[in-house]
Amino acid sequence: MTEQRTVVRALWALIGITTLLRLAFAASMGGYTNEAYYEMYAQNLDWSYFDHPPMVGVVSAVGLSLGSWVSPIFGLRFGFVMMFAGSTWLIARLASRFYGERTGVLAAVLLNATVFYGVMVGMLAGPDGPLLFFWLLTLERLSATLDAPERTSTWVAMGAAWGAAMLSKYHAVLLPAGFGLYLLLRPQARRCLKMPGPYLAILTGIVIFSPVIFWNATHGWASFAFQGTRAGGFHGFDPEMFVEALVAQFLYLLPWVWLGLIIVLARLIRKGPLGWSDSEAFLMSQAIPALGLFMGVATFRRIMPHWPLVGFLPLMVLLARTWSERYAARTSREWTRFGTALLIPPALLAFLFLVHANYGVFQDRQGRLLGLVSPKKDPTVDTVRWDQLASALEQRGLLDEPNSYLFTNSWRLSAELAMATNHKRPVACFHRDARSFTFWSKPQDWVGRDGIFIRVDEGQGEVDYYNPWFSRLEPLASVPIVRGGVTMETIQVYRCVRQTDPFAFGFSGPEALFPTPPPRIALETR
């Protein structure tokens, strides 16, 4: 009993300490990459969005309502940090259900000891945070249903968790696939199919997910079509992309964790399904669909590095079980040292990222990261750019003009601009790939108004491209972005006087990235 109590205390100490550290991080660093885009979700709450289902917007909105008194970026991240605390508890509970409390704590440590989950998902706003939480909740509830398949209420709870996972990210469609694989591997488990529970679970999940279906049906199936194209397009095998995906896993999970997970996977594959215990069959059935699908896609096209990583979550439980059994004789103090050693590297990486983002400690006099990476490719510049730009716009009175709007030609940049300026002026995205900006305004909404074009060098076209849509273009300012006394980049600001024709922004198929300009004669006769 004393040992069990110690293990439980260790779990709560892990959750408490890491959550406090993440909250401190959330308050200390500016917005990063896509976070502002999800803040726009919270400002435009809907049943679904162009890129993702609505859960990321809901969590963002709740966090902003609870934590924005600290700062907007802290409020945005608050809900995701708290959800990761819940995810840490859930993976421990799932592992404990199969292999005991110590394995549960080790599985929780493993989740926190990775760059992707422990740092990125645990600290930043994004759809993978809710997906992780509800994915683990679904697995935990599914394991409970298999212990007592006659309990209908447990099945309904599992179905609700799966529905919430589907509202988080479309990856969750793989959860029923994993359960189906488990039923193929374990015939004795199929007796549950003679009971109402599984069908009520599926119905519950579909009902919860139905708002996303409704949104897509009323928006040209935009989200389903967009995500479907990201995994399609077979053009022959490309082993380099497969290797690239493996390297990304190696870095995202950290080498020592990734290698341990791969060894566990390889041993179980070599043993074969007939040699698996029921718990091993359950966990492998949930690992195989995600790893098989996304690594299969990686053989012929580039994938996002984090797509397959949900497949490693069940393997974390199995790796924790292996460690717990192999080193069972270790004392509590030795286990504490071991867990701490695993947690230090991602914590140190997060700290170094934060310090460099704020102070540029690893840049040279030309702003190059470690003297090698140009400021344009330094991901930390994103965290200091937008507040400086917003201050410059405010000082020039550009946020107080009632008939003007701001725009860029990148959905990501437009979202960051909107959040940095606290939505004082409307913000548009003039690009074919405008993502959800396609539905947050209409092209004709901006006609007759002045546009303030923000040109960030990276990924920006020439400003003259927009000339046909306006009466004239005037340069307004050059805004240097400075960190550590070094100018990292210079942002150009232009006034686009009186928009004369609607700019057809928005993703609508495989045509050219930019729409064809209107006939110039139409401008001259107005």
C-alpha cells in the first residue's frame, strides 16, 4: 500500500510541476506559427472550419475567457495546457488498467519526455491537444468496455469520447479501425457485437460529430475535400520521403524514446499476433492503423511530421511496461532519477527556445541562428515580429482608420496580424489558399475601402501584383523587426487606395495560386 501511495503521489507531482512550468512558458513567449489562426477560430465560432473540426476553436475560446486577463496569448494557450495535464493522467490510467500503477507513471513520463507531445502539444494551441486528450479518453473507456461489455453506459461514454475526438481532428476515424482490428485478432471479444453497446457507441459518436457533417454539406464539402487531397496524389514510390518521415519521428519523439518504441514494436511484430496477450493485441491494434496509413502515404508523398505520432501512444504504454518489469527492483529514488533524466532534455530544449525567441542569444550579428540559419528561416522570429509590427501600425494611426482594413497574402500571416493588433481593424487574406478566411468574409466586402497591405518578405509576392484591384498603391512605411539589437527583417507597409474590384480569394481547386487580375480598362473607366 505504501508503494502504491508513493507511485500515485509521483504521478500527481509530475502533473502539477509540469503544468506550472507550461503555464509559465505560455505567459512568457509570443505567438508561434499557427496559434493565431486558432485564435481566429475562437473569434469566429462555427460548427466546423476549412482545415479542422471545431474543438480547437472551442478550447481556444474557453481559454481566452478564463486566462486572457494575463495576456491574450496566455489565455489562448491556457485550455491546451490544462488538457495536456488531463492527457498525462489519462495515459497513466490506461497503462495502470493493464499493467499497474508504476507502469502508468512511466507511461506519463514518456508522454512528457518527447518534444512533440511534451513541448509542442503540451504548451501551444493547436488541434493535436484536444485530439490527444480525447484519443486517450476513448482508449481508456474502450478498455473499460471490454472488461464489462454488457454495461451499455460504458459503451455510450466511449462513443461520446470518440465523437469528441472526431470533433478535434479527422485522425480519430482510425480509432474504430483499431477496434475492428482487435476484434479480428481476438475472436472471443466479438461476443460484444451481440450486445447493443457497440452500436450505441457508434451512434453516439456520429451524433456528436454530425455538426461537422452539416457544416461541410452547407460549405461545398470544403473541409473533407481539402484534407482528402493532403493524403492523395500517388505519383510513384519515393523512399527519400519515407526516410524523411522517420527522421522527423526521431527528432519529434527524441532519439532515446523513439528507439525504445521502435524496439518494442519490432519485438511484437516478430512475436506475431498469435503470441500477443490480450492487452498487447489491444494496444497494437490501436498503433497499427495510424502508423501503417501515414507511413504508407509517406512512401509516395511528403507528410506532416506529426501525423503518424498518435500511433506511438499505445507503444508508450508497452515500453513503460517493459521498463517496469525489467527494472522492478529499483528503489523509488532510482525511479525518480530515471524519470527526471528523461524529462530534462525536452524541458531544456523548451527553455533554450524561449530564451532565444525573446533575446536572440544564439544569433550572430547578422541575425543568423548559430551563424548558419538565416533570420527568414529562424522559426523563433515569428514570436517577436507581430507585436513590434502592431506597435508600429498603432503609432502611425493605421489602426484607427474607420474605412480601412489590413491584409496579407498568407492565411497564417493574416491571422498573426489580426491577433497582434487585437482585432482593431478587419483583416483579410488575399490568396487562393486563404483557408478559413474564405468563409470569414466575401470578396465584395472589401470593395470601396482602403487596404493596408503588410508585406513580409518570406513567401510574399510583389506588391505590384495587387495594383489592378485598387486605384493606386502607396508605400507607407518600412518596419524593422529587431531582436537583441539586430534587425532580423524589414516589413513593408503599403496603402492600397480604394479597392475597385473584388479579389477572388479562397481555395477552389487546382488553378493558379493567384486569380487573374481584372482588365485594366475597367479601372480606367471608373
